Amino acid sequence: MIKLSGITPSGEVHLGNYLGAIRRWALHSGPDDLYFVSNMHAMTVKHSPERLRHLTDHQLAVLLAAGVPQEQLFVQADLIREHMTLTWLLECTCTFGEARRMIQFKEKSQGSASVRLGLLTYPVLMAADILLHGTAQVPVGEDQRQHVELARTLARRFNTDYGEVFVVPEAVLPEAGARVRDLTDPSRKMSKSSSEANGIVYVLDPPDVVRRKFQRAVTDSRNEVRYAPEDQPGVANLLDILAACQDTTPERAAESVGSYRELKEAVAEAVLATITPVRERAIHLLESRTELSHIRRQGAERARTRSERRLSEAIALAGLA
Ligand code: TRP
């Protein structure tokens, strides 16, 4: 049974991405699971080609460095013809009403006519990602559930109207990972789109930068180390991160430190122990471009081989061959 997860290269990989999802992909992936860098999804708003190229390699390198098996990993646009062919078949299966109803589209477009058409059709591209690879389960957060529902609807409709070809996918809850919050504003998730870089720890940040960011993390004036997310959100965030790195509970992590200064030092060192091997492998991969492009090519070839029969069948069933 195939489970598929995608990560969109809209920013550099940070601690929230790593502790919240990527680490689990590496540790708990089933032998048939698939992971991909959804770079075609990163251009639904005006984008820089240079930066997109850089971020795609960056994310691929971090996933590999984190231990996501390379046989299960590919870059979406390395199969751009396949994904676009299926997107067209599915766009002609999807109604305008269905696309327009997507909450994320409504939120991001807010009725503006200057919004890119890609923002409207992107859930159909996402359906193509899911259906092309024969996905049975898609672990997604709340914000993507409706898109998986759409993929399900389109798979059923295509199967009924033209012939059985697609596995009907379902959305599943991702295994709970750590929820990492912004170090300068613990009311917000640590997010690629945040403007305050000091609140975000990137996996490729050098050790002194990581230490400085934790030193400056927002706490409170109580100087009492205990796990109370409501009353002491900044301290709780640091304890959550420490616990995630030490594989323990935040309550137990709280017992091991006496002051905020000790807490900040402990969490910085625990984070460094966790991410330094990943950072070093990723930097090495990014420096030896030939290895990275070789891995990319092999990943694309495998993904193509796995999916080509399904795509040919769908093309034939639609009457195009
Ligand atoms: N849209 C997802 C996100 O923004 C990423 C994604 C693209 C994805 N295609 C997918 C996730 C297919 C799961 C399956 O997070």
C-alpha cells in the first residue's frame, strides 16, 4: 500500500519541518512509501526561477541527508510531462465549481482577478501527483484534506466514466510529530513564510547561529522552568524542542534544567546534536552536484517506470490513444 508525501520548496528546511515531519519520514517509512519535492507547486504565485532551482536541490539534499531512502524519493518536475498530462485529463474531469470551492483558493485569492490560474488548478495538479503514483493513503494536515477529497472524487469519476484505472486515495492523519513554534513569537508556528528570521532555526544554520537564536528566544520573567504551554508558551516551546531531540516528554525535560539560561543552552546543544549530522551530509551533497543529479535522475526513472502503465491506460481510456 502506497503512502505519498510531498514537500513544497517555498523556503529552506527549518527545525519545524524536520522535527514535525521529515525525521519521521526517514525513521518510519514503509517500503512502498513515496516522497517527493513538489517544485511545480512552488510557482502558483510570482516566483524567482533561480531561487526555486536552489530550493529544490536544497530540500532534496536535506531529505536525503535526513535518511529518507533515495529509492523512494523523486522531484516532481523531473516527471513534468507525466504530471502535466494527467493534470489535463483530470482538469477535464473536474468542474469549475469544485475547483472554485477549495478553501485554500478562496483564502489566498480573496476574489482577486489578478490571482494566477495555477492557484485555482493546483489542487488538480495535486490530484495528479496522488493518482499517477497509485497512492492509497495521503498523510496530510487539516489544510490539505479538502484537496485529497478532491483527488478522491476525481479518481472515482474517472474510473466510473472511462474505466477503472486509479486507486481511490484517502487522507490519513500524519503520525504526530513535534509542533515547533517561532522562537521570537511562540503564538505562531515556525514557518517558512515568517519574516522574522531570528525565530526560525534552519537545518543548515551554522552552530553559532543556532546557539545565538536560542539565546535570544522569547521566554518570560518568571524564571521558573516548568511545562505550562498556556501560561509560559515560550518556555514550553523550548521544552517541546528539547524533548523531541532527546526522545522524552517535555515534563521530564523540564526536570533536567534549573534556569532559563540552562534551558536555552541545553536545547541549543540538543538541537545541534540532532541536526549537525544532517547538516553535514546535506552540505556535502550540495557540494558534489554530480551525486545529487545522479540521485535525481535515478529517482525520476524509478518513478516513471512505476507509473507509466497507469498513465498510458488513462490516456487510452480517455480516448486519446
Ligand atoms: N500541497 C502540499 C503542501 O503544500 C504539498 C503536496 C503537493 C502534496 N502534492 C502533494 C502532498 C501530494 C501530498 C500529496 O503541503
